[in-house]
Amino acid sequence: MYHCTLMTDTNFNYDSFVRNPPNPIDIENLSFQDSLFSSNSLSPLPPNSFNISSFNINGLKTHSQNKIEQLYNFFSLKHIFFGGVVDTHLHPRQMHFLSKRLSNYTVFSSSLDTSQYVCSSGGVSLFIENSLAPHVHTYTSHSSRLLSVDLYFKGNIKLRIFVVYIPSTSDQVLQDTTIDLLTQALSDTK
């Protein structure tokens, strides 16, 4: 889970961030009290900020109701405003149907690549808390592994959120293609 505060940085190296992202949490050394699902590790949010999370759900075709229920519990417990869910293996209509269990959220989903030549079907979605959903201006499915959502706020503030699923290194070509697509989308955003 990440806290995000609106800010800009013109010296940001997009390619370096995508290929070598920061790892803010050492999951191996988390104590039970500080675990991702504990409620006492949550501190009050600074003004103009929100909680963002991202999960590799590893497919929603099996155990979908359990996984959606766990997502709902986590989003509620951690007061998640933007929740990215990757590797859903679902088409947007299927994801929209399942997301009705998360009544406090609006879901935006990528298209799904079901060609026989792709080992990892992907599928990414972004759940946006309903109080922020009216600010969504557009969303774009760049591929089955990359989605961007544009939000516009008062004061000419624009926010673009990306949800990306970078496949494992067992499919290096697909991984490189996804990273290159994200790098290009980030560069276009700049």
C-alpha cells in the first residue's frame, strides 16, 4: 500500500523507475502487528493525499467470490482510494459483474488478450472509491497488461494513474514489450 500526495517532478527518470521500481516495504521482515492486513499500522492521511494499493490477484476465474470478498475487506480496512488489481484473466464485462460486490468502488478494466500465442492473459483493473469516481475523465486500455485512468480536479489538477501487469521473466519478450509500452505511455504523459 502506498500513500500518494499530489506533486510533480520534472527530473523523474521514467525508464529507471519502471525497470527498477522502489521497494518501500520489506515484506520478509514485517511483524504481525505491522502486516498488510493489520488495522493498527494505519496512520492518518496528510491533506490532499490518498491510499493506493496494487495486488496480483493471480486470476479471478477460480475462487472469485472469496478473492473479491478479501479485496473488499482490505480496501475497507486500509481506506483504499485507488486499488489496482492485476492478472485477473477476466474480460471487462466479467470484472464489472464481480465488482458489484464492492459497492463503494467503481471499476475500470483493460481489454483481455485471449490469443493462443500469449502465455499470460493478463487483465488489469483499477477500483476507484466512489467519492473520487466522478472525477474520472477518460480511461484507456493500452493492452491487456496496461490501463491508464485520467482524473480531473478543481484548480486544473490532472492525475493519471497507471495499472500495469509485468509478466514474469519466463516470457521475456512479453515482459519487455509491456515495459516498453509503459515507458512510452509515461513519456507521452510527461
